[in-house]
Amino acid sequence: MASPLLQVDQGTLAARRAVLARRVRLLVAATITYNVIEAVVAITAGAAASSTALIGFGLDSVIEVSSAAAVAWQFAGRDPEAREKVALRVIAVSFFALAAYVTVESVRALASDGQAEHSTVGLVLAALSLLIMPVLSAAQRRAGRELGSRSAVADSKQTLLCTYLSAVLLVGLGLNSLFGWSWADPLAALVIAGVAIKEGREAWRGDACCAVPVSADHPLTVQPQNAAACACKPGCSCCGDAR
């Protein structure tokens, strides 16, 4: 029985790759636009309420913009795959920078006696991000996996991490507003810092993409001949994609 990959002509493959690359660019543009707005609102509201969590959330948005911009730069070239390694490095450094900042600010917040004020704007922003970011992340991850782009998948994880931070921020601000538990947010943020370090290491090694198995619906990726050499999981293509 012929492989599903062989049943699709090269013209169809090229057209599908072009569609997916364009979709990734649009999703990256949407991510950058939202995060710029999110950063401005969060930092402004955080400064007004003396909220370390809100300011940190805003700075996380700035880091996400750098990650998304790296993917945008990659797909702006004629050969996106040639730029993928550099884009992955930028995304990895973004994760590490986020982890470092969140850790320092969380420890500082836990050691400080300062109390953040209630912030309605912060609560609304966190709730919106909790709704919007998973949708953007899932869409970019699907396109990136089908296209076989490690950087697009890595950036989708950066966007997903913002979802976790949104949840942490929402819980932290809520507990602080309701019960005065100022320690709740920085403590949970330390867990997010650990996740960021893990994702950064994967992006740096180039392990961010484990493409879907070859099928009629996903004909762009192929199983590498030496899967064990690159630590690919069964049925996945982590090391290469169709040319």
C-alpha cells in the first residue's frame, strides 16, 4: 500500500506549506499586537496599584513579543528553515529571561512587607488573557506541527505559558483583593519560572517540535530514518521534515 505522503503531488505540498507559513505569520502578528497592548495596560495598572505581579505580567508580554518577533523574522525570509536555529535561540533566551525575572521578583515580593492594592483593570486583563491566549497558542501549535516548524511550536509554548501566568495573576490578585494574601501570587509564579526554564531548555536543544505522524491530513512531515539518534518519540518527526 502506498504511503499517504506519496499520494500527494509536490505542487499540493508546496501550496499547503505556503498556506501554513502565511497562517503562522498572521498568528504571530496577532500575538505581537495583543501582547503590546497587554504590556502597556499591565505595566501602567501595576505601577498604579504597586503590584509586582502586574508589572511582571506586563514585562512577560514584552518577552513574548520578542519571541513572536523571532518567528516573524524567520518566516519573512525565503527559506524559513535556514533561520530556524537562530529563532529557537531567541525563544530559548526569552524563556530564560522570563524565568529569571519572575524568580527575582517573586522572592523580592515574598520578602517585602509592601502590599499591592486592588486592581480591577488587572483582574479584567488577566481574565481576558486567560480566554484569548489558549486559542492563539493552539492555532499556532497546530500550524507549526503540520508545517514541521520547531520555532513556531516553541513560540506557541511561550504563548501558552502566558495562559498559565494569566491564571496565576488572576488567582493572586483575587486572593489579595479578597483575603489580603499577598504571598499567593509570587509563590505560584515561582512554579511558572520552573516551567519556563524547562521550555527554554527544550527550545535551545531544538526539541520543541515533535510533528504529527504522517497521514492524509498531515502529509508534510515524514518519519526520519534514524529516529533514535535524535531522541524522537515513536510516530513523531522531531529531527526533520519533508523537503
